[in-house]
Amino acid sequence: MKAKNWNEMQFEEIDRQLDKLAYIEEPATMNYLAEIKNWKQDLQGTYPLIKKCIDDFTKRLLETHPENFSMEANKHYFKTYIFKSKANSLTIEDLQKGLNTPNKILSIKKLLRIE
């Protein structure tokens, strides 16, 4: 169970695995599964903050590079979200679709310097 690659699993798969293992009543295992569930929920709870940080990042990029915004935006891993933010069309649902694994959320949080 600890050998599972939780970081790379899509959140739906994590939910399926947690449901599948819910029958286990051994306390250490129950605690471990509860930690995984809480960790997953905490990560998913950061979507609004990530959106705000992308919106702020986009605004700064527009201010500092008004003439070559597209060229600068294309340098970033999360460029799709930058362009959606610029068009005022970035939604939490967009983030949920694209940032659908723990590692994807952790990566963008690191890039945006979110603690």
C-alpha cells in the first residue's frame, strides 16, 4: 500500500483505491489511509489559491511585458492557464481538469512559490 505511487495517481483513482481499501480495520493502515485522504483533500483545497496566484502572475506579466506578453507566457509550464487568465476565462474547473494528480498540483505550487 505504501508502495503505491499516490503522487502520480489521478484524484479519482486515489478515491477508488481508498474505497477499495476501506475494509481494512488494522489501526496503522486506517491511519495511513486517513492521512492519504486528508493530504488529497488539502491539495485539492488549494485550487482557489492557485487560481489567484496565476491571475496575479498573469497581471504582473502583462505589466512587465505588454509588448511581448505571449512570448513571455509561452516560457512557462502553466502557459495555458496564463492565457486563460489573461482572457478572464480561467476557472477552478480548468484547474481541476488539468491539475488532476498530486504531483501536478505540487509542481505548479512550486513554480508559483506557494507554500
